[in-house]
Amino acid sequence: MTYIKNEEYFKGRGAQINTDNKFLRTKYVADHEEGIDELMLENTSTQFFEEHPKNIVSKSSSPDLPFMFSINPYQGCEHGCLYCYARNAHEYYGFSAGLDFERKIIVKRDAAQLLEKFFNKKGYVPSTIMLSGNTDCYQPIERKLKITRSLLEVFLKYKHPVSIISKNNLILRDLDILKELTALNLVHVAVTLNSLNEGLRQKLEPRTVTCRSRIDLISKLSSENIPVMLMCAPIIPGLNSDEIPGIIKAAADAGASAASFTMVRLNGAIARIFSDWIHKAYPDRAEKVLNLIAQCHGGRLNDSRWGKRMSGDGKIAESIHRLFHISVKKFLKGKSMRALNSGYFSPQNGKQLNLF
């Protein structure tokens, strides 16, 4: 594969290219190298598209995930994280997993109404639902649309347990609802942080809040007794793997009660997107990092093996697992996340409130 050297790469976005969509017959082709910039820089502003799905709750059968149900109020994510596994799903909408994923965002305004409908299905048994399983439910457009907030209002209305994962301190806007959910033991929050190196963060996750802001977020949630954990993900050998002890210590000092991590995996179009990016952002170590990633996944960047795809295997992965567990034992000893309570739930909760 040939990479275009460009020290002044496409700033403000994560991906530097728009990869081909495997579901489309047509594609853009640059016959002349001097035309690449024009193709990359066209239509750089973020666009929003509305979707009106029949269902909002997705069910997963993956044995690698700790949850069965999830809600994604947005598809695509302006945060622009290079490694995001949700990029590939953007191809189902006819877009690219590259730049399109970051600047063509699909919103689901009627998510709250669909969630109420789901809760009122005959025979429904409550089980913790994850916000979000794919793209960040607190990405920038949430400040204006408040779809995630409307979902939290429904969770509180029906007294249903919910687990939130985000890397944006916009979640503090909804502290009032989170405190009410906490009083009933109905909420967990996981804050994603995979580096304390602000230079790396700016390149790897260009439109996210700073590393320091995420530590402060953990601190503020913890100070309100909201159960919060660190999601140290993904770990990229040769790029942020040496930071594991420092990240866990910082999160523990801020009040985190637990920590988890996943190994980076570059499935589908993400392999090309990430490879192109790292050759532009870190040309001196690009091949080393890619080789280390491959060593964690049976010699390939792409890994779809159940039980291995998110944890990796091999000597490099084993050393990372060891470092993580030693760090957790040292800095989070005796701490844990309490189980959520589903005993309060009843479809009648919503109906009773609607009488007033």
C-alpha cells in the first residue's frame, strides 16, 4: 500500500481519507496525485441526517460484550476517533467509514418515544441498557438536540437501569437526572480515557474533550456518589500501552471504582484508515505500531475471533494484560461497581406519571 506523505495533514478530523464503501458499485478515484487534496477537502462541514427507525433498542448476541441491549441515538460521530469500530457500520447507510463517519451524522429524534414503546412490550423483562454501544451519546450535537437527555428522562420515568459510556463532559449537563437515577441505584457511568498525552489525544481523538477534562469528569461524578468507572480503551501497543499505570492511577485518584480495557482491532475499512493516519501522524513509528497490533491478533490487523478480538493474544497482549491487572490491583484495590437494581421497573410507572 502506498501512503502520501503530508506533514500538514487534514487537521480537525481523525480520518485523512474516505475509504470505498464495499456496498456501492461506484467510487471516487484520484487519477492524479495533485487532485487528492481537492477530493479530501470538499464539503468539510458536518452534515446531519434524520432517521426514523421502527426500533431504538438493539440486541447483541456477542459473547464478548457485558451487555445485551444498547441504544445509539446517533450514527456516525464527530469526535473522529481513528480506531472506532463503529466506522464500518456507516457503510450500511451508503457512506464511507472514513471522513464521512465524522461529518455525516445520522440522528434519531424520536428515540425517547421508541424507548417507551419498547418498555411497554408485553412480557418485557428489564435488563440494563447501554448508552451507547456504538457511537458516543454525548457527542457535540447532543448539546443542541438533547436526545440522550430525553432518553434518560424515560429511564427515570420507568425506573429502568441504564449504563452510560462517553468521553465527553457534556454528561454533566444531565447531573440532575443522574443523581435521581443514582438514588435508586439505576445508573453506571464509564468514562473512556486511553491517554494522558494531550498531543496524542489531539491527533487520535481530534474533537473530544481534553484528557484533564475527563479526569475532572470522573471526579465530579464521583463526588455526587454516581458510580463511575474508567474505560481504558483501546490500548494501542507502541502508542499508549506504556501509559496504563498512569491512567489507572489518575482515574483512581479522581474517584473511579473500577477499570476495564480493550485491545485495538482494525477490522474492515478501519485498517486502511488507521494505517493511512499513523503514517502521516507518526511516520517514524508507524510500521512498528502496526506490526505490534498484528502480533496481538494472530498476525493480522483484522480480528473477528470470539473471545480474542477485543482482548488479543500472543506475548505482546499478555504483557499488556499483566500490566493492566497489576495496575488495577495497586490503585483500585478493594473497589468495585455495585450491581444495578431492576426491581423498581414496571410499565405502569410511566402511565401513572402521565395521569398528572
